[in-house]
Amino acid sequence: MARTQGSHSDITGPRIREAALGLFARHGYAAVSMRQIAGEVGVQAGALYNYTPDKQSLLFRLMQDHMQELLAAYEELEPQADALGALRQFVGFHIRFHMQRPDEVFIAYMELRNLTPENFAEIEKLRRRYEDALQSILLAGQKDGLFSVQDAKIATLAVIAMLNGVMTWYRAGGRLSLDEVEQIYWDMVRKAVAA
């Protein structure tokens, strides 16, 4: 397909993804049209199809990019000496990584229902890799006598859900600093899994 004259794929493609991200987060995937995305970018609706086959592909790409960035950043962390240190690191990493990406987090959790079954399966694989990292920490801590969890999978999902809550209410300049919030959440997570 020919590109619109005067457009630059390295500029327009990212602008389309950025516009879609903002619109999906504000209005929901189902309520946003390709025409609205095009209007936000300042191109004709038909020009979008030079960059993405359809709205579903755009949603999938946003979620996939987010999960791949999350996994890559997590895998770059320094390995910890024990499960307690690894859990502390996970809590801080999760809060700080996601605080910088509130729209991505919202879409990653709220728009899963709008993925096709094939796309859902791909995103679910990536999510499972991240969840497995935390579950492995909990199981290792349990083996070492540091943690006591009745069901490691449920504990994993509960911890992630609790950490995701920070993104819904925390505002910079509020009563607590992000460091203080992170410490409070670490205390809650530690006590929730302590042996």
C-alpha cells in the first residue's frame, strides 16, 4: 500500500499508537472509531490503514508492546540473594514501572475482553510470564520458610491486583511521596505472605 504523500512512517506510526492509547484509555476501545484516531493524529481516516490493518490490530499492538516492555525491563533487574529481596524488588519495580504508564495499565487490564480469542491468547502468554516470575518468588520463599501462602497462584494474582491499585489513586504532590507509598505497599505485601 502506498504511503500518503508527505507522511513519515517513523513519525506517523507512533503518533497513531499514541493517539489510540489516549483515546482507548479515556473512552474505551469500543467507543473509539478509526475516524476519531485519525482526527487526533491529523490524517485522513483512510491513511490509518497504511499503518495498521484495523482497530483490533492497533489494540493488540498496544498491549503487546506494553507487556514486552514490562518483561524486558523486569528481566534487566539485578538478581537478588533471596526470595525476600526478590519480592521487595518486584513490589518496587511493579509500582514504579506502571506509575509511568497509567494508560497502558488501564488498557492492559480493562480492554482484554475486546481482543479476539487469538490475540487474547498471545497477550495471556505474556501476562503469564510476568505472573510466573512473581509466583516463582513466592514458591522459593515458601520453600525457604520465609513465606506461607495457601495457593501461590492466587497469592500472585492478589499481590499484582493490590499493586495495580496504586495507579488508580496515587497523585504526585499528594499527602504521601511515591517512596512512602511504595514502603507501605511493601509492608502490606510482606505481611500478607509472611511465614
